[in-house]
Amino acid sequence: MNSESKIDKSRLPKHIAVIMDGNGRWAKQHGKPRVFGHKNGVKAVRAVSEASAEVGIEYLTLYAFSTENWNRPKLEVNALMALLVDTLRKEITTLNKNNIRLNAIGDLSRLPAKSHRALLEAIEGTSENSRMTLTLALNYSARWDIIEATKKIARKIKEGSLEESHIDEVLFSSFLSTSGMPDPELMIRTSGEQRISNYLLWQMAYTEFCFTDTYWPDFSKEHFYQAIVDYQSRERRFGKTSDQITT
Ligand code: IPE
Ligand code: IPE
Ligand code: MG
């Protein structure tokens, strides 16, 4: 049976975060260079974005490039940046057709000028869409995100426009790059790795994690639906007892 039909539409996560991992190993498995894996990963991005919008997810956030990924061989980094430009240009039409708004988080100013420009154009070109927000985490690091928020708060205090006693979780969240988005209820990581790799550390304090061995280029709509079904079978207790949740 198709897993989509097992999804309870009344209890959907609002925000799903994904760590798209395993492109390199997928390519190796096929006897090809790593870049071939990244190129094939684009199909999975399309499938998951479409599935998300169709099922009714409001926010989908994909980890596309971490700050640590600059340490990869120059050839691979350049290929990833070129692929980004190419994909953004090609996908604008599909995003508009599916009424998806593009957004990006991370230190975007450090991206190559061409990639930065293509990104801003795609964000601008989809800004009127309202069905789902697709956020790409690019040159993203959660510790960077938290430090940036802290600096902004410190500046406000120094200027006298904010009082220390007003700092709470809600205020702090509003200074993060994900301001205005709900925290992800579900995080999916492909390729068998079970770590966070500097992704959304603050935002994932109570997120459910779903790890799958599937490499990202093989990740399909069906895998995505299965992850949502798995998520819906869990009991989120937020520190309480099971009895408190169910009665
Ligand atoms: C994920 O696949 C894509 C990026 C990090 C850009 P990897 O490139 O990390 O693939 P593996 O982990 O080496 O297989
Ligand atoms: C995490 O994947 C970053 C992205 C998916 C963009 P990595 O493959 O870079 O993570 P590590 O190095 O294995 O933790
Ligand atoms: Mg990896």
C-alpha cells in the first residue's frame, strides 16, 4: 500500500527539516565521480519538495551546503555552486507552478557572486507564492546562526532598545535566521549517518529524528511519506509522562 494514504492529514508536521546526505557514496556505488551523485540528488530535491507541497507541509528546510563543506576539494565545491545556479534557474518555473516560495538561510554573503545572484533572483521570483516555504540552508552552520542572533541582541541592548530581562526563548528565536517559522517537528537524515552536523541546533531541541539508510539520490516520495507515517506513530511527550499525554 502507498504510504501517502496512511498519513493522518489532521496531524501533519508543519515543518520538516532534511539533511540530504549520501550523494558521494551513491556515486561511488555507481562507479562515478562524486559530482554525478550531486547531480542525481537534484531529482530527490524535486520529488521531496513536490511531495511536501502535495501533502500539505507548510515549511520544508533542506540542508544543501554547510559551512564545513568549504573544506571539500575545490573541484567539488565549485561543481556544487555551479549546480546550485543551474538548478535554481531551471526550477523557478516548477516552483511557481507548485506555488512554492523559496527562502534561504546561512551566511549567503560568502557564496560566489553568481550563486548569490541566482539565489536572490529565485527568492524574488517566487516571493508571492503561498502554498509552502522551501528553505535552502546554504553556507549554514547552527552555531553561526546562534552567534549572529546573540550579536544582534547585544547590539540592541547596547543601543538601549532592548532590556536584558526581556530576553526569553521566543525573543531569542526571533533573532535566528528561521525567525517566523515554527521549529521543525521532524528531521530526516538519509545515508545512515546519525548526527546533526551543525544543523538547526536551537530549533531542533524537541524535534523527532528519522534516520534512513537510503542515499539521498534514491530518496523518493514514498520514503518521504514513510518518514511522516513513522513520525505520526510516535508519542511526543515534551518532558511529561505518557499518561499525561493520552488522558
Ligand atoms: C550530501 O552528500 C551533499 C552535500 C553535503 C553537499 P555527500 O556529498 O555528503 O555524500 P557522502 O556523505 O560523501 O556520501
Ligand atoms: C551535512 O552533510 C551537510 C549537508 C547535507 C549539506 P555532510 O556529509 O557534510 O556531514 P558530515 O561531514 O558527514 O557530518
Ligand atoms: Mg555526507
